[in-house]
Amino acid sequence: MPENTRLTRMLEPWRGAPESDVVPTDVDVHHRRKGAAGLEAVAVSMNRGIAQMGPARTLNTLRRLNQADGFDCMGCAWPDPDPEHRSFAEFCENGAKAVAEEATKRRADPGFFARHAVSELATWSDFQLGQQGRITEPMLLREGGTHYEPVTWGEAFGIVAEEMQALASPDEAVLYTSGRASNEAAFVFQLFARAFGTNNLPDCSNMCHESTSVALAETIGIGKGSVSLEDVHEAELVIIAGQNPGTNHPRMLSALEKCVKGGGKIVAVNPLPETGLMKFDNPQTLKGLTGVGTDLADEFLPIRLGGDLALFQALGALLVERGAVDQDFVDRYTTGFETYKRHVQDLDWDLVLRATGLERSQIERVADLLAGSSKTVFCWAMGVTQQKHAVSTIKEITNVALLQGNIGKPGAGLCPVRGHSNVQGDRTMGIWEKLPAHFAEQLRLEFGFTPPKERGHDVVNSIRALQENRVKVLIGLGGNLAAATPDSELVHEVIRSVSLGVQVSTKLNRTHVLPGRRMLILPCLGRTEKDITAEGWQGLTVEDSMSQVHLSVGRNQPAGPMLRGEPWIVCRMAEAVLGDGPEGSSIDWAVMAEDYTRIRHHIGHVVPGCDAYDEKVQRPGGFTLPHPPRDSRVFETASGKAEISSVPIELLEAPEGHLVLQTLRSHDQFNTTIYGHDDRYRGLAGGRNVVMVHPDDITALGLRENELYDVVSEWVDGSERVAHGFRVVSYPTARGCAAAYYPECNVLVPLDHVADASNCPVSKGVVVRFEPLGSCGRIDCDPESRVRSGSDQGNRSDVEPHHLS
Ligand SMILES: Nc1nc2c(c(=O)[nH]1)N[C@H]1C(S)=C(S)[C@@H](COP(=O)(O)OP(=O)(O)OC[C@H]3O[C@@H](n4cnc5c(=O)[nH]c(N)nc54)[C@H](O)[C@@H]3O)O[C@H]1N2
Ligand SMILES: Nc1nc2c(c(=O)[nH]1)N[C@H]1C(S)=C(S)[C@@H](COP(=O)(O)OP(=O)(O)OC[C@H]3O[C@@H](n4cnc5c(=O)[nH]c(N)nc54)[C@H](O)[C@@H]3O)O[C@H]1N2
Ligand code: SF4
Ligand SMILES: [Mo]
């Protein structure tokens, strides 16, 4: 695109052009951006804010975002600097977008639900559903009903009680949590499940960093990262694998910039040359605003999907070969080194190069950087965790860190970057289908009942249980199970088999329009809003990706007088279902519902590392949870030492005529909430039904650039799944690999395609082929209108011819 047009586009947001609700019909393909953030990001932030909230509310809300006396960003889990080091605008474009979505003035009120039948809403796209604004009253879809109707809170809880009390077994209930829930809400939610008698507590983590939790618990004794923000600033080397921070954790770029300015080096490992890994135009500096930013990655490894296991094993082998090992650390704190040494001495380099698609010299250069660094931070996210061999891969990353003693010293460590703003906190609070014995015991001591011991369902097993009719009540504390899960067609069908669905939600989504016999939507307050109960103004607490726990207090007027805080909703629901609770127990639901301090007192008694919880969270900036490896190089594993693992290299290759597909996020969405149809940094605008394919693969597969195809995934049992009408665009991804957006492509991920040991759906390794549009012969596949199936019906994708730089 000519520069002057680009400038016009950049300035467009300042004119306050509101993002249209109308689903666009054209996709424009522009140049990929060379740097992330900059003036354009500021403009987009302000535009989205003004379009959803108006100017006054935008300024008033954004100035409290991530401030010590304000509310925590509901975007990602990246941490905030110390209160004394925070700037007046301590947020990024995506934080501003998340706030705008929540603090919007749009309303999905009872009038809206009266106008639109559920069957009609089911034909809307995810974008259209989300853009209707905040739900304002509890809504019920009665048995045989066509429309949601308003109900009182009392009536709603009465229905939940009636259905849950009628269950043949507590395990017929499943209680799902999305990672935005506060610690208080999460704590009472797991208490509710366990007092009711089930450990069926799946959460979004099961589809996200579960592989991390499993691998790190086994190797270092705790399933969390070991770094602080200062460690990233002070590192000599940061390796970022399988993560797109420019879009998904944008303020991480400020930390990387600090690192680079202090002399640190950055290595990016990714099949895609993601803009945010290459250059950062810091919008808080004049240079950044004018596009003179900071170059980030010193080394970029365009790895093939699933190649990280081989890469990190090769890096470990090279460190051992060169003697670049911290032998003192290895001897004192680890076990398994001798076996590992023998294992990597036999490294099959041909296999490594095939698995990674890299050249040996590229891997050697990174080994040089590692050998020359006395403190390295290892970051990773979904590109690593959503793989079949994710747990082994993370063990391999941990090996490399352990070889050089990079755990438990400043400027170094493991940094799995979490997704949802409080996903880590929810797990700390006990949202887990596996209830640890010590946690069960603390619950017993505190509340006087014996929690169930049996392992509950995670997300994938919940779907299997739904499939087998073993679930009758499905409650969601936030989230959008129908759209976030794999195998969309199957899930959409089985999710409707329940007697009662209950969703605690802020906004309308796919799950609400796939009801079972009855469905309740319970509208809750968001983080920006004042939560005032009978006992006064309540605050909430959250934990970020680096184990910092702090308060979050909303100050906006609630979106409606009927809204209640999540902890209140959960406590009142539990009270209605359980009354005084199980035999012999005493759970003060009514008190906790009105006074969240009371919940924090219980947290302090039950949750490890949280003693004097309520007191510690009141401090500005809160407190940091203990992390034995980080704090004192104590590893609470089976052997009492950090485990260096020897695992085989696995190869992820598609058969001839096929590609391996990853499903990923655009710059204009938060998971299943679609903010808009642009993926600015990747240069794609106006539509989402796009598959990015390397130009040589386009030729090799006999495809035509910019044509529409049916994408067909193949699974080992011979079953096939189809995503209809996706446009193939030429994109510099690794050879043999392709990329398309989540959740539109979830239809392609087989439910049984899960990571070993963590059961995380393999969203980044699906074998696909391309068929001419409509060749599947399905009646609902209409090539004329280019309507496709999946979760986003009605969203069309017409990509203009393009010229990617
Ligand atoms: N704006 C915004 N922010 C978000 C979210 C959002 O949807 N929007 N979601 C939040 C959540 S819940 C999460 S979990 C995080 C997700 O944050 P990310 O993990 O950054 O999310 P993805 O878009 O899934 O991107 C995965 C990245 O890994 C790369 N990748 C894929 N496969 C491989 C592989 O095999 N090897 C390597 N080395 N790289 C690979 C992809 O090219 C892509 O750059 O973001 C959080 N923050
Ligand atoms: N194919 C594929 N599938 C994936 C992924 C992928 O990369 N590829 N990523 C996976 C990952 S990492 C994750 S984390 C999951 C995400 O799975 P989920 O967490 O289930 O999905 P979200 O889209 O984050 O949930 C959005 C909904 O939450 C509700 N909501 C928003 N704010 C609030 C609030 O404050 N309170 C309450 N109660 N509700 C609120 C709104 O109604 C909104 O529609 O998806 C997973 N699925
Ligand atoms: S980096 Fe994440 S937490 Fe921070 S402002 Fe941006 S979206 Fe919010
Ligand atoms: Mo996530």
C-alpha cells in the first residue's frame, strides 16, 4: 500500500470512526508491520475506547487501569512493575481494548432478548454476539422456550438448586472456570464443587498452560515460572519460544526493550516472523511514537511446528559438548545429568534438522549466545504448550535452563507466560480437577467436611462425559466452553444434552446460544465496576504470571442495577443448593457473599503461601507467593532435586500433499471474543477466514493464492473434519506449516488429539489438506454465499490480492 494511504489509515482512528457491527465482507492484505505498538496502537486504543465508552468514560476508566489503587487489567497475565515504577498509562492497546469491551455502554438487556429468538442468535457470528454489549439481568431460557426471559436472582438460584439436588451423583455436575475469575470467586467456586461432592473443576488452563504445570511440577517441583519482571530486565539473554507477545502480552515488549537497552540479547523461536518479536516502537517515548523503535530479536529461528523439542535438545547437547555447564549447580541441585549426557551424545542431527526445519549453523549460533550468557530467561506460551509432545518439550527447555544453573539466580529463570489475567490465581485457589491431599485436608479443617478424593474431569474429559450423557448440569464461571474447545461440531452437539446450563457472564457468547433443556445466564460485574454489597464496597484479588498477588478495585458505575459480583453469585448459588452444607460442615455462604474479606480470611487458612492473605494484599503492589526453586533453590520433587530429563525427539511431519496447521490469535480478539476483523501486525484486515501458507508450499501443493478452499483435517481413526471457505494467503511461515485463526478453526481439531500427560488439546499441530471449495458436498456448505460452518457462521472472507512484504 502506498505510504500516504497508510498514513491515512493510521490516522483514521483519531477521527473516532466507530468499529462497525456489520460483519465486513472484504479482507484487505497490507504490508506486515515492521514494528509493534507506536502511534498507531495509541490511536487504536483511544478509538476503541471512545466507540464503546464515549470520551469521558474512556479517560476515567483507562487512568485507573493497572494503578495500585485501581483495577487489574482483565487482558493477559503479564505483571505490573512495582507501584513506584508505574507510569501514568501502564497499559497496552489490548488492555485498552479489553477494558472498552467490558466498560462499553452497549447493553444486551431484556428488550434485546425479547426481540431475538435463541435460534436466530445461534446464526450470528461470535463477533456479532459479543458486540451486543453487557447483559444486565439474570435471563432464563425455559424448557421448550424460544427466547430468554428475565428472572429474579432468587428464581434463578431456585432452578439451580432444583436441578442439582435432583442429580443421581454429584459427578453429574461440571463446574468450568475461565481465567478471568478473581481469587475470591475461584476459591468459593471450588468450595461449592467440593462441598457438593465433585472434583469436576475443568478450567481454561486445561487448554492453555496445563502442559507447563505438569512438566514443571515434575522437574522443579512447582508448576509455575521462576522469574520476576526485574529478572527479564536484567537478563543477558532471553529466549522466546512459541509466543507472540506483541499481540498477546504487549507490555512484555517494554520489559524486553529494557533488557536490550541494558545489553541483553533476544532469541525468537517461531514459525512466523511475528512483528512484536522484531521491533518495538515504545509509545511512551517520542522515538517510539515516531517509529524509531528498538530492535528486539538478535536471532530469529523460523522453526517448524512442533520442532522445539528437537531444538532444545540440540542446544543442550551443544552446551554439554562445549563444557558450558554449571557443574557445581548440576551436582548440588539436580539429578539425571549423567543419563542425559549419554542421551545427548547420541543426538541424531539429521532428525533435529528435519524436525526443526533449521540449519545447524542457526542452532549453533544460539548455543553460542547461551554459552556466553551467565543469566538467561526462557519464555514460552501456546506454541509450545499446545503440542502433542508439549510436556517433553517443556522438560527439554527446563534441561537447558538447569544445565547452566539458570534457576534461582537474578536475571535468569523459567518464564511460562500465562494467558488469562488470573488463570494462575485460579489454580492457586484450588480450581483443579486433581485435588491435592494437603489442600483437601485444609478444606476439611477449615469447613468441617471431607472433600471428594476422586479425580474430576478436565476439559477434554468433561466433553467425553457430556458425549456419554454423564453430565446433567454444566456451570461456567465465565468463559465460553462451546467456542474455546476443540472439535466444535461435536461439542456444539453434546453441550446441548444437559438438563441445565448456567453461565456467569458479562457478555453474550456462543455457549449461551447452544442451550440444553434449560439455560440460565447470570450477569456479573466486571473488574472496572464498583462492587457494592450489603457490607459495602468490595475489592478483589488476582495473581499474575509471576506469582504477584494484589488487590483490584473497580470504580465505574455498574452496567445495570441487577448485576452482582462473581463471589456473591457463587456463594448465593451454593447456599441455595447446599443450604447449611454437607453433614457436620459449617460454611458461611451468606457472610462470604456480602463480605469478601471473609473469603480472604478462609483463603489465608487454606491456600499454601497465603497466610495473613487479607493483610498482605492491602499493601500497595500486594505480595509475591513463595516459589521454592526461585527463592532458595529448593526443589520439592520426588527426588528432592531438580530433574534433568532424557526424552526422545519426536517428529511432527505431515504426509505428502498435506500441511501441519496451527490455530492462533489475531491482533483483534481476546480468545473467543472477537473485537474486530483486523490482524494489523500481520497485514491482514477485514476478515478472519484465512489460512497463511508459505509461497513455496502454495506452489508445491498446486494451490492458488487468494483462492477459497475447504480445509480438511485428517485424524488417525480415519475421521475428517472440514472448515469451509478459507482463503489461502501467501505468508512467510515455516515450510510445511500453515496458520489460521482460533476459534474459527477449532472445528478442525479432533477431541482425541491431546498432549501426552497433560491432556491439552493439540491446537498447534493439526494435519490438513486443501480441497476445492464445496467439494465436501455438505448441504450446508454453500460456495455461492461462501458461508462456512464452525463457530462464526455468516462471517465472510473475501481476500483482496495482496503483496506481503
Ligand atoms: N490480545 C490478546 N491477548 C491475549 C489473548 C488474546 O486472545 N488476545 N489470549 C490470552 C491467552 S488465554 C493466552 S494463553 C495467551 C496466548 O499467547 P500466545 O501463546 O502468544 O498465543 P497464540 O496466538 O496462540 O500464539 C502462539 C505463537 O506461537 C507460535 N507457534 C505456534 N506453534 C509453534 C511451535 O511449534 N513452535 C514455536 N516455537 N512457535 C509456535 C505462533 O506462530 C504464535 O506466534 O495470550 C493471552 N493474551
Ligand atoms: N484452537 C484453539 N483453541 C483454543 C486455543 C487456541 O490457541 N487454539 N487457546 C485455548 C486457551 S489458551 C484458552 S485460555 C481457552 C479460553 O477459553 P475461555 O476462557 O473459556 O474463553 P474466553 O473467550 O476467554 O471467554 C470469554 C467469555 O467470558 C465472559 N467474560 C468476560 N469477562 C468476564 C468476567 O469478568 N466475568 C465473567 N464471569 N465472565 C466474563 C464473556 O461472556 C466472554 O464471552 O481457549 C482455548 N482454545
Ligand atoms: S500487557 Fe496484558 S495485562 Fe498488561 S495492559 Fe496489556 S493486556 Fe493488560
Ligand atoms: Mo490461555
